[in-house]
Amino acid sequence: MNIALDMMGGDFAPEELVKGIRDFISEKTAAKVSLIGDEQQLTPLMTRYDIPSTAYRIIPSTEVIGMNEHPLKALKGKPNSSIAIGFQLLSEGKVDAFISAGNTGAMLIGSLYTIKPIEGVQRPTIGTVVPMENGATGLLLDVGANADCKAEHLNQFATLGSLYAKYILGIDSPRVGLINIGEEEGKGNVLAQATYPLLKENNQIRFIGNIEGRDVFLDHADVLVCEGFTGNVILKLAESLHGIMERQNVHTEYFDRFNFEDYGGTPVLGVNKPVIIGHGISRAKAYKNMLVLAQKMISTQLLEKMAAAFKA
């Protein structure tokens, strides 16, 4: 098992990535890591943090895609960038997963056009872990990759999210809820009304009906489905509430679970290989957890299970 990391992406690269790799390797994992970046910066850092040379290899890159660069132009114009090289290695089967906290748009475009969607998947999606008040954990998707969607897209998100919840979150029979403005069938806008019957007829999921905004964090459903506009608003609102709690120096067991670093990064669901996008402000803990997530996606053969579901 070999996991590639973009060592140049993110606000605190590359040192925080090196710390995260050190913490990941300390758990006696069998996974190897491929570090894509500036060799002159990486080699002394790996030595400073006492990471054995047998646990990694460095793949030199001479370019970096900046956070504010146009994603498509940057990927085409910078073939020697750490992100472009990472996708090339993944597409050729030379690594098993790719992680970056760099340019999010470039990561999404690379996933779509280099790794490509699973056959039958119309639009890959990104989701985020949702901490429930009772200690449970759910999945909200889409959270920004697809601001405008059709009902068929949300139906596919439900299937992808259910498989992720089962094999990664460990929920045996995930409950799927459609985020709406009322519980009753027939409520909502045109998209919600068109999506409901598709979810109801989808025999690959356990659909429980509509979920209102007040239910999102109350463990009414394990997989919460919406288009990316609504999902991103919910995500950013939750991040804002967590930030307010921290600034007010208010710490509770529940709100502390909103710390994104506990979950690592966001997986791109519906493409053929494991791709994980990290927050630009990720530090060591987040990178370590991204590596843990990538390892779990590979070991559970999650992508193969998704491909089988859409083939069926």
C-alpha cells in the first residue's frame, strides 16, 4: 500500500505534513508514503523528525499550484507541479491514493479528468463528517462540489454516501435522509420533490424520508443528502459556530468534535481511486488522519464496492 502526498500544498507545508507522517508511521502501519515536492526542503525535514528512509520515497517536483490559481489552467500549464504529478502517479497505478491540502479546484478537476468517475456515476461528490449530539457520527453530502444538481445526482450521492458510512464509519445499515424544509413527502422545492421518489425506490439504500435543518445534528439520519449549495452553507455555519466557541473559550465535549482535524480531509466519492482533499490550514493532526482515512479506503476496497454497486 502506497499513499502519495502533495508536500507543497497547504498553508503550513511542508513541515506540518512531515509531522503528520511521523505520527502516522509511529502507529506501526505497513503503508508506505510517497512525498511529492521540493527534495531540498523535504530531505532535511525527514531527517530532523527522525523518519526512517525505508518508510518513504521522495518524488521531486519543480512547480507548485497556488491556492488562487485557475485550477484547469494551472494543471495544464504546470505538469511538474506536485498536484499534477500526484494524479499522474495515481492514474498509472504507481500509488494507491493521493492526498493534498492544496488548490481545491485543481484537486476536483484532477479527480474528474485524470482519475475519472466510476462508470455510471454522473457526478462525483464530496462529503463531510457530521458529529451528532449523542456521540454518533454521520455524513453530509454534497458540501460544495456540485452547487446545482438534478434529482438523479442526489440519488447517486445517497448510494455513494451509504457505502462510505458502512465501510468507513462502521454503520451497518445507514439511514439516508433528504434535507428539506418539512418532513412530509411532497414538501420542498422542485429538486427535493423530484428526488424523494427516487430515493424511495432505491433498493441500495435505507431511505427514511425528509430531514429538516433542526435534525442535522440530532442523529435522525446517518447520511444526509442535499445539493452542494445547501451542504456548503451547513458546513460553513458549523465551522463558524465552532470558531465562535473557541474564541469565547467555551469547550464542550460535543462542540470540540467539530474540529475538522479530527477527521482529516474530505474524500472525493465516485471516482476510481482514493482522493482526499485537506483544508488549507491543516496541521499535523489533520494530515495524520488523512493518511489513516486513505489507508482505510484502500484496505476496505471501498472504491471497488462503489463500482460494483453502480455496475449492478
